[in-house]
Amino acid sequence: ITTITMEMDWTSIIATAMGTISTIVCAWFVYNQHTKNARTDHEIEKIKTEDKIRNKRRSDNAMIIYGVLWELLYATKADRVYIVQGHPLGNEEFLTIYFEVKRRWAEPMKPHVQKMKMSEVGKFAATLADNQMMYIKDIDTEIEDRYAQSIFSACGTESVIVKKLSDNRHDWVGSIFCEFTDKIEIPEDEAQELLRKAATD
């Protein structure tokens, strides 16, 4: 009888010990999972906050750019002002217009230059990259690239002022265009100063 009781005591001791160990192991897993969940929640909140800040900054930057373009539109008496950029940046293959402002009656240029292959207007694209400023009084005689010339003509452009945009890593990141459906009224030196200021803003 004593042996049976002892065996039962050992069995209950082992069972109790196993129960205790399994409870400790479960508690550790729950604690560990809770810690991981808290860390993950913190990371998600951090990413959301950074996204909100980044989106607000983008929105603010876009508003600033549109503001500068509107100022140029009225100061130069242009009919259309926009920024042409190559993309992807650093390995440009296409030209795209992201920002454009225009007078009500003016044809938008954006639909004609969305994801345009740079090779289609290679000569004109090279001219954009090579010149800090272009004051083109007559697109028919001063623009050699026939395809670029036809796009300007189709949108009613007769003359255009172009300012090269660059940063400290890339020689050319885009160009500001001020287009006119008639002759340019603003003198070249005044236009140059306005576009230089716009490019730095």
C-alpha cells in the first residue's frame, strides 16, 4: 500500500510539475507575443506618422510649385507655364509634365507630353540639357527638332521661354516652359531674372 501511495505521490508531483512548467512556458509565449505585438504596433504608428508628414510635405511642395507657376504665368504674360521633367531620374528615358498652369483658352500641353519617349524628341531634349536659358521668338525657325516643333504648333505655340532646372546631383532635372500663342512681350533680361528666381524657389 505504501508503494502504491508513493507512486501516486510521485505521479501527482510529476503531473503538478509538468502543469506548472507548461503554465510558465505558455505565460512566456503570451508575454513574448504581447511584446512583439506592441513593438509591431509602435512601428506601424511610426510609419503612419512619417507617411502623414511626407504627404503633407509633398502637398505643401506642390502648392508652392503651382504658386510659382501662376506667378510666372502672369508676370511673363504667357498663355501656358509648365515643368517638363525626365524620368526615371538619373536614367531618363521619358519626358513628362507634372505641373502645368494655363489661361482658360489655352490648350493644355500635359496630354501631349505624358511619358513621351525622350528618343522621339532627342534633338530638342539635348538642347534642353545644354542650355541654361532659351528665348525662342519663333518656333518655326528656331526649333530644329521637327517633332517638338509640331507638338508646339498643334497647341498653338508661337514663341517660348525655357529655363533649365538642375540640382547638386544632376546637371538637368527638368525645364520650366513659358509658352505664348503670340509674340513674347516681356524683354529677355527681365524674363531671365523672373525664371532664374522661379527656378531657385
